Amino acid sequence: MIKRVTTREYINPGENTVDYAIIFIPNEQFYSFIQEPDTIIMDEVLRQKVILCSLFTLYPVLAVMRQTMENFNLERTTSEILRLLTDFSKRWKAYKERFKMIVDRLDAAKKECDTSVCSRI
């Protein structure tokens, strides 16, 4: 079963899959047998990036995976927000500099007009 699962494309980071595949073992006695003190089977399973789950462990494993995916999505969203805020900050700074330049030019034009008006009087 492990070979069958690992030879398929269940684990494919290029397709945005998680890094591990889950094999559900519906028989608790068989699952307990695999968990015996001899860790050869479990070591091999984990090396192949497969997680074995039983009736009692499936829900916690899925809950951890869901929380991990939510955290990953939050991190990605946060990074995108920070990137957008940085871009906005740069654009805002450029806008303020240009606006100050326009105000300075208008002030200079107003002074020139005032000087022209005063010189006529």
C-alpha cells in the first residue's frame, strides 16, 4: 500500500499538495501492531512521507493539517498585504513630493503675480 501511494502523484509540491500522504487503516488492531516497539515500519513510512492513521487518529491528523493550511494561507495573505503596503508607502511618498513641488511652483507663481501687480501700482 505504501508503494502504491508513493508512486502516485499524491505528494507533488509543484501542484500545491501537502508534503505527506495519509493512509487510513480502519482496523485498530492492525494499526496497533504497526505501532509495536519495532519502529522499522514506522521509520520507513515516515521516510516515504506517508502518515498512517487509524479510526482514533484520523480526526486529529486532519485537524492539524487544516490548521496548518489556515496558518499557511494567513502567512501568504499577510505577506501580500505587507508587499502592498510597502508599495503604497512608496507611491504615497512620491505623491507627497510631487504635490509639494506643485504647491511650491504655485506659491512662486503667486509671488510673481503679486510682484507684477504691485509694480503697476
